[in-house]
Amino acid sequence: MLDQKAVVTQPAPKTAASTPPAASDGSWTLRTRQWVDRVLPMDHLLPHRQPYYVGSWVYVFGVVTIAALVWVVVSGVVLSFLGPQWWHDSSLGRFFNSLHFWSVQLFFLFMVLHLWGQYFMAGWRDGRAATWMIGVVIFATSILTAFTGYLSQLNFDSQFIAINAKDAMNGAGVGAFFNVLNFGQMYGLHVMLLPIGVTFLVVVHIVMVRSRGVVKPIAPEGRSAK
Amino acid sequence: MDAPAQYFDLGFIHISYPNLFVIVLMVVLFAIALVAPFPHGSDKDA
Amino acid sequence: MSLFKQPMTQDEYYRGVRMARYDLVKELTYALIGVAVIALVLAAAFSSPDVPPITVASWAQADPVDFVTTATGELAGSTTSAGYGAPYNNAGGEQSWGPIAPQVWFGQRIPVDSANAFVLQPLAYASVGNTDLGKALGAWKTASADQQTKWLNTYTDALGKATVTDGKVTVADGDYGPLPVMMNGLLTVAQSGGLDGLLLTNGRFYQTDYTQGLLFIGDSGYLDGLATAANLTGSQWGMMNETGQYPGQTWLWLYTMWYQVWPFTSDTGFLGLNGGNADLGIVFLMTVLTAALALVPAIPILRDIPRWVPIHRLIWRQYYAPKSKAAARA
């Protein structure tokens, strides 16, 4: 891994602008700040360099998924601002619904490509198992969010999905609390609770990636490169 | 676009052509991402 | 085994690794613009699916015989919703897998009395100012349960050969009691649009819960026919599909696949899992598989496949190129 032509790889260790006070200071705020500085200093959150082996288009699937999510949320906000009936009665509304629909398709498309990439890179190595697990939780939560979205369309599709899906929910017992025939409940989950959940999880996921950095390549002899 | 889609059948698989297109597209995009050259950052420390 | 903790700082992890310029913010910006352009083009070119919903009115107008047959079935307790069980009623149609029966455990939290909600109460409203209908309803209510059952059985059989004459559903002569008057009365309410409103609002003003209307429509053969034509039903991989020529929820492929295969297509099945408790069984199966996906880092073989499949050698070909390999082992 040591490249003869390696240039200086690491910056000088970051020092605080002033000498940090003793840990026994007792300040929760100080301890919190020190913890953040340890876990995710600014130059790890926004590094301007990456290891030289970050040189494949597979690496962009994550950020493109984020981009798609941004447009899902933006178009969703516009739709929610004018109410769930708007897009049926207005051609501008229909256009924003189309943006929302295709952004969701792109979101899932790129998220699954990102999953495939991370799987074949075994991205969970070297202490990154939690990052992988959060990713799977994001996947499942996104599916649930999309599901409530399909139920909120106020058209034939949402009718049939509701009538059909209730059997799965009821069979599993959750139908007693999660009533897919109750538009108000599904809509509220879709525009508020679940998007907050997905966004929060995505932020945690990104923080974890930036905190640890991208995983090293699988070592030639089969073990993770030390 | 509201007319029902055509379906592709193979054994027990029964999939709409739009869905099949999406899945094939994903596999193709992944394959391209694996082999396409990626613009390299400068080797010198910035 | 360090699953969760990287036993060193990031700086230590990358010690000795050559770094190269990589602009994350520029990458995000390009991604935002690129995805925006793609979404705009797709939206402009293809719009989005929006097949209008069916109403009880449109159903009653398009297929009066099916409507009357379904309504009769509600009174007879033979429809899907009437025999459903929890969370709607105690008819006992719940799914179970041996002792596992969460549908039963959580009880009837969304009570729906099909016969009353879908037929008798709307008829009570409709009989205001309609003497004939009021008399028929009265005759029904005062009849014994045995008598009601006899009328229902005979009428249901006759409906198999019913025709529509002058907007009314007519059957061969027979002893059906007040049922023909009741059912044609309900048909009139339905075709006028009144039943949609009655089922939704249930005496309230504001309402966002469509449980009653959807359950009633769900009992019909009409909806099933439309759904089959649109390839939306469970046995057609329907969960993955969208109306029209749009892509659907392709990410649900594995979930919907199980409904097409054994044991969930069989009556006898395997280990107690069969077509009768397919919903419960498949939810359970998918929960296990999703948990397994999350736990891949800890599952032997699954977590080793990436090492065996040379895809990573393409992704990291700069790392594996001969000159850096020799240097790596130096």
C-alpha cells in the first residue's frame, strides 16, 4: 500500500484554536463538542481528497440517491402545500406529481444500485457494519414511505392497493393499528412522519460514512487490507 | 399511457415490459459503472 | 471481530494511503442537476398514472347485478368483509400459523358490521318518504332469522340468472320476501351517488376514513374484474405493477413473488404454510429475509461472497493493478 511516489498523505494533526480545557471541567457542552470533534471533525465531514482507489462510477450511486431523495422531498412539499386533491384538478399539479413519481423511481433505482455496489465491495468491513444496517433500515423505511404515498394518490391504484394490502397488514396483526383504508392516517404518515424518519436515517448514514471514511479494498489475500 | 401494459411471461415469471425495462436498465447501468473510466483526481496533494 | 467499531481513527486507517483530489460538493451539485434534468424530462415526456377511482355509483351503474349480488351477500354474511374476522368483526376468518395468530391477538379494533353499514342503515335513510321501501324494510326486520335465511338463499340462487330491466334488477318469480324491493331501493341510492356519501360520512361532517366504502367495493366482482384487467391482483405479481404503461414498484418483486410459488399457491402447503395463511406466512418470511439482509455482515457465506466474486476487482482496479500490488507488499 505504500506507494514510492506517495506524497504527504495526512495533514498535520488538527489542533484547537486554543488549548482544550481539562476534561474534568464538568461542562456537558464541552464534552459534547469534544465528542463531535473526535467522531466527525470538519475535515472528515467535508474532505477535499479521497483515497486514490476511489476511482469508479460505482461510488457515485450513493450521492445520486441522495440527489433523487432531495427532489422527491421538494416535489412532495409542493404537492402537500396545495393538498392531496390538487394534482387531479390542475395540469401544473399533475406535472409536480409526475416529478414526484419519477423522482421516486429514480430514488429506488439508484438506491438499489448503491446497495449492489456496497454489497460487492463488502462495505461493512472494518467496523462499518452499523452503516450497512442503517442502510437496510433506510431501504425498508423508504418502501413503507412509498407505500403510504401510493395509498395517498386518491385514484383507482390507491383504492386497489388499499383493499389488497389490508390482508397482509391484517394477517400480521398490524392492520388493527395501521389501517390502510384510512386515507387520513396514511396521508399523515406519508407527508410527515415517514419523511422525517427517512431523512433522519439518511443523515445518520452519511455521518457514519464520513466519520469512518470509505472502506479499504478487499486485500488480495482475501482479508481486509490493513 | 393509461392503456394496460404488455406483459412478458417465462415460466412463473409474469412481468410488465416497463418493469422489465427498469430492471434491465439497472443491470446495464451497474455494468457500465464497473467498466467505464472514471476521471482521476490529481495525484498531487491538493 | 470488529463489526461496529473501527479500532483506529480515520487518519490512522488511511496512513500510508495515497490521497487524490475528490470534490464531494461538486459531485453532489452535479448529481442534483443531473437527477433534476432526468426527472424533468421523464415528467414532461410521460406524465404520471392517474386512473380515476371507482365509486359505488359507477359500480352500481356499470354492473347492477353484481352490485345487488354483493349487497345480498352482505346481508347473508357470505362476502369477504362479512366473514373476515379481526379487525372488523368476530366472524372468525383470521389467518393463523399453528399457535401464531396476531390477527386474532389484536382484536376487533376497526368494527364494521357489513349488513348494517352497507345495506340496512342506508336503506333506513332511503326509506324516508318512500313508503314501499319502508314497508319492505319493516317486513325484513320483523321476520325471523330462519325466514331471512330462506329468502336470502333463494334470492342469491336466482341472482345467478338475473337481468337488468328499466334500471332494475329482475329475477325469475320466486319467494324472496322483501329482498327485491330492498335491493332495488339500495341500487337506486347507489346509482344516484348517495351511498358513497352515506358510507363515508356515517353521520359525521368531516371524514378522512374510507374503510366502509373500500370494504364494500372490495367485496364486489366488479373491482376484481377491473383489477385483473390491469394486472394488479395478487396472483398476477400485482404488487409490483402500476396502472397503464408505467413502471410500478419493482422493489417489491421478492415480496410479491412468494404469492406466485409453492407453498403459498397450494391448499396443503408445507409446515402449515399454504394459500390460506399466505399473507401471514409471507409477512413472516419477508421479515426474516429483511433482517438477514441487515445482518449480512455477521452471516457466513453471505458476507464472503463479495470476496469470491471478482466484481470488486473491477471497482478497485487501480488498487489491484500490478505495480501497486508489488508496492503494497513491500
